[in-house]
Amino acid sequence: MMMALELFLAQNRDGEPNLFGWNLGFIITIVVISVVVSLVAPIMVLAGRIGRQAPMINEALQQAYRNTLALSELRQTIDHAEVIIAGLERGRARLGG
């Protein structure tokens, strides 16, 4: 117990200042910064890769949009086909087929 108190006192027995708290704080700071950098660095690398690939991805999406734009008129084509089929069925029924 007495030893722990001496560590936190402002001066040692020799009269020199005790820097244990400063040294401990410095070590904790270095560890925390190292951990943060080791966690953030891979995220930044991944963000850079995504940023470099984004224009290619955007162009591919625009091409897919252009390629499927005609599908927006598919419902109209299906409706016309149903009208034609209904007319053919009526004609077949009148002819007795």
C-alpha cells in the first residue's frame, strides 16, 4: 500500500518529480492511437478501392438501364396480345372450332 502511494506522490524520496503518471498516460495514448490507426487504415483502403471502381459500376448500371428500357413498354405489348388472342378466340368460336 505504501509503495502504491509513493508512485502517485508528486516527488520521490530523492526530491525529483515522479513522472509515472505522465509515462503511463503516454503509453496508453500510444496504444490507443495504434489501435485506432490499425482499425481505420483498412477502412480507408477499402474506401479508396470503392472510389476507383465507382465510375465503372456507374457505367455498367447505366448500360443495364439502357438495355432494359424497352421492358417498360412490355405491359402495353401484353395488353395488345391479349386483345388479339381474344379476337381470335371469338372468331374460332363463330366458325365452330
